Amino acid sequence: GDSVTQMEGPVTLSEEAFLTINCTYTATGYPSLFWYVQYPGEGLQLLLKATKADDKGSNKGFEATYRKETTSFHLEKGSVQVSDSAVYFCALSGLGGAGGTSYGKLTFGQGTILTVHP
Amino acid sequence: DTGVSQDPRHKITKRGQNVTFRCDPISEHNRLYWYRQTLGQGPEFLTYFQNEAQLEKSRLLSDRFSAERPKGSFSTLEIQRTEQGDSAMYLCASSPNWADTQYFGPGTRLTVL
């Protein structure tokens, strides 16, 4: 079945450092890929997404490129801020199930805790 | 548009009791999903509805779990004879249709003593 693997955390960085959080996936066909973020005390929010190979999703200075050849969707940001401290989840929306019945459901990675210090 | 709401936000119950959670999706969203998240893990899919029809249930959803979405609006998730292993955050999400972004509610945190 579909699966998502994220780099193990937690990740601790100083403000303005470069961030990479690795994400690889296993799925049949061509899934859509997502990064969700969960800030302290808040619900899951979509950060960015990409729906086909070589697409780049971007938002709030974060970027991720859909790499079909390496089945990866790594999250990057050039200069992190204290306010970026949160838990980041990589996810995919696959095409499993007879007749495409599972279109839309999300499969998540285990999450990466990011802490940014001033 | 007030977002997805869930009620209650926290529920503490004793083992063996029944609990029911409610989710109100964003208005006119046809898809409604339930996920479960345990500490240190990502959310896991439980079930979803297309309007009022429940189209898929995960094998995580034992016979003690039941979900409904009458009239295609709000949804309820009931757990009967709760067990300590049911302790988790239960998340609801909605989207206009299958290919659209899912918007998550704040979750209901269940603690089974």
C-alpha cells in the first residue's frame, strides 16, 4: 500500500539557517504530494502541494519539488524564523482501491518537529 | 466560512464507556474524512464520506467504531466499549471534492482511563 517516510527528528536550527526535511514515498500511479504544518495548539494546515512530476509547490518561503525518479518531495526553506517552529507532515493522496475508491484520502508520514532558536 | 469545527475538543472517559464525537465541515464540502493521530505519529485514515455515503473504511476501524453523515452535512463518530488503545486525537477534514485540498478541524482529544 501507499506509504510516506520522513527524516527522523526533531530538527533544531538557529534563526536564518537553511532547512531541509526529507520525504520519500511509495505509491502506485501518480499521487499528489503535500506538506502540512501543525503549529503549537493549532490544527493541521496545508503548507504546499504538487500534483504532478517536476511541479514545485511553494508558500511562505517554503518549497518542495515533486521528484518522480527519486520518489521524493523534500521540504526546503532558505532562512527559517522562530515562527516556523512547528511539526511538519509530508503526505500523499493516492489512487488505490478498486475503481479509484480511495481517491483523496491522505497517507501521512510520522512528522518532523522543527524548533528554531533566536 | 468558519472552518471545520469539532466537538468536544477534549473527552475523558472510563474504559468500557461509549463516546460520540461531532464534526461540522465547511459548508457545501461534499467530502468528509476522519483520521486518528496518536502521540508522535502522523494522522491515519479511518473513513470518509461523499455526501451522505460512507465509501471506505480503514481496517483500523473495528466493529466498535461507527460513523454517520446524515443528510450529507455534519458527521458523528461513535466508539463503543472504549479501550485504552483508543486514546488519541480524532481529526476531521473536509474538501469540496476528492481532488481538492482537505481542511482540518482542531481535533477531539480522547483519553480513556
